[in-house]
Amino acid sequence: MYPSKLQPVSFFLFSLFSPRVFISLSSFEKMLYDQGQLAVAYLEAYQVSRDPLFSAVANDILAYVNTNLRDEMGGFYCAEDADSKETHGATEAIEGAFYAWTYDDLLAVLDETEELPLFAFRYGVEKTGNVPAETDIQGELAGKNILFEKHTLAETAKLAGKSEEETRALLDSCRKKVYQQQQQRPRPNLDDKIITAWNGLVISAFCKAHQILGDAGHLATAVAAAEFFWETMYDQATKVLYRSYRHGHSTIEGYSDDYAYFIQALLDLYESTFDEKWLRWATDLQQTQDSLFWDSQAYGYFSCKANDPAIIVRMKEDSDGAEPSANSVSALNLFRIASLLDDSAMAEKANLVFVANSSTLQQSPSSLSFMASVLLIYLRSSFHILIVGEKDHPDTKKMLDAVNRHYIPNRILMSVPPFSSLALQTLTSFFCSPLFSQSHTGWWIPRRVGRVCCRRTTL
């Protein structure tokens, strides 16, 4: 998707989809759930490849979310619209106006002798526009350019007769000028609802960005969002989540996917801070999800609760599409909580989710791709990593950085302070639990402050 023609260069944008023949012309709507999942995908690609392009794209996505979709209270809005007005005095909005450029638009902000020729070469700009008429049915983009990376940096540097570093610096300067000009335009309309499920996906992305890239700002953003939900979107007496917020939370209680995605976010937040309050909250929410949505006869989770007056038939999501199903994410959540808390009941419930979806997993595993990946971990083994050391000690941080540097999709990560009751309790559970009777110790490495214990586990 990046830097191919599927990704318009609109400066911090992943648009919804690319439905037209001209592959560079995308729908310009930007959905929160896309940004969160794509950021995680790029972060994990960076873990595997160490290619700085992937970390840069992830940072760009999160910068866009933080700048344009974040509410002052900490939560995140749903989306920015595809349509916007061309000028502040215009009466009608058109699709892509915020992102499309005429040649003269760019000429007004870039130097004609050096900057514009290179920028145009790199990003496919043409004097008459680069959008074919047959793909612009409404004629809204006639004579305009949708920026995309038509030529590589190396090709652009060759044209300029400069080094790649010099060319990158020049293009970065051009991008900043164009971006600053873009910010003077009327912005697309904002869908300013805050939806619990989608916020869970984005909180996970900020947590993983902190873990993988070591950016404390990303963690602060994730914590602020979670605290907003604790204070505003969660009934601490009944332990129930609300579905959405706009000038106050709605009266609609959360659906199964709200619980699944938000529990996942809290577990990621625990693995970023090792603050037990996030793990306790995740466990409480898992118990609430079980009580409201669990099918005790055929297993798995219904999408809505039993007493919802608006629902005639309770359905279960049985496919992973633009978002993974609540059942798929819940299976992973149950597996992680079972591993962290030595909870055999949670482990058994995860197994029952697979049982409920066994027919689909056997006949059409691609339709449950997320669940299939969780099942692989469940059937093979998880990799438990326990770090014993003071949280803020440099050696502890080095250990965590070493772990987070690697892509380990089946890891369960814990960190506890030494010489504490928690450390003793965790170590006892780590090595003596009957739940992990099939496990074996991997390795135990002494450190000046603490120790790293690793173990492969089959539930």
C-alpha cells in the first residue's frame, strides 16, 4: 500500500479503499479503525525487517490520528469525511478537494526552477492533471492531481543529479510547504463520535508504537485515552462499557466488539506499563463480556446482549473482515489473560471459541484469518517472558527493548520488581502452575538488577 499507487501522498492519510480503475484515485474518507490496524501492521513489519520506511509510515499514521482525530479529553473521533469545500467561501463540498492540487496550486508554493520539477516527478504531477476523465464521473477532479509516489527516491535523485540524502531533504522541504498550504484549506467534515471498539484498536496501536519505537509520547497518548474511558465511558459500579460518546456518553451499552477490542487495548497497555490496574480492568471487562454475551449452549460470543429490545435474533460474527470479529479477538484475549493470571477457566473458554467456529476454520480458514492465527498460537505454544527488575532501572529498560525489538506474535510479557511479594507469587506461578504442566523452561539469564525468565507453554 505504501509507497505504491494505492497510497495518496496526502500527508498522514490512509484512505478507506481504492474502488476506481485509476488505482491512484482512492476514496478520501479516513476511518479510525483503518488507521489503528494499519499502524500495527507497519510496526510489526518494522520489527521483522528493520526497514525505517515502515516505522516512518507508522509514525505518520499516528501523527495524523493524534493531530486530527483526537478529542481534547483523550478519546479519538470516528473519521474525516471524503468531501470538503474548495475555498472558505464555497457553498458546496466536493470529494477530494482537500487533497487534490492543480499545477498552479503547487507553483504558488514551490520554486519553479528546482523544487516543483522534482516534486512533480516524484509525485506524478502533470500540468493538465493526472486524473483520467473516465475515473472522475462527476468531473470534480478535472485538471487536478492526486499525489502519489510515481517514481522512487533513487530515480528522483538521478534526475536531480544529487545524492539520495540531498534529494530526500529537498523533497521533505517541499512536502512541508505543500502541507502548510493544505492546512489553509477548509478541512473535511469530522465525524466526532467516539466509538469504544475503534478507540480500542487505536490505543493498541499507540501502545505497540511505544513498545517497538520507544516513544514515550505514544504511551502518554494511550494512557490518556484509557483514562478518558475509565472516567467517562465506564460504569465502575456495574462494570459496563458504553458504546459511544458525543457531548456525553450515549445510553447504548457496549456490544461484544467494544469489549473485545478494548480488553485487547488494556492488555497491550499492561505490557507497555506493567501497571496492574490495566490488567485488573481487562479482567473485569472480560467477566462482564462473558456474562452479557457468552453462549453457554453453542459457545462463542453473541454480538449483542440478550435483553436488547431492538434485536429480534441474536447473531454471532463468524468472519474477519475490515475488522477482526469479536470472537477472534476475544479468543486471543482469553488466551492472554489465562497465561498472565494462571487461569485455567479462561483457557478453556478460549478453546470453546475455537470449538464454536471449528467448521469455518476447517472449511474456510481465510474467512477467519485472525482467529486462525490465534489458533496456531494456542495449538503450538506461547513464549512467556518474565523480567524481574526495578521498572525504571536502565538494565530493565534494556531488557524490555531487547524483547520488543523482535516480532514474537506468541509472546506473553510480564515485568515485576525484585524482592517483592508480587515477584515471588509470579515466579511460583511461572514455574509451578499445573496449567502449564506441558511446558518447559527455556532460559534464565542473570542480570545486575534482575533476571529474564523464558518458557514455552502449551495450554
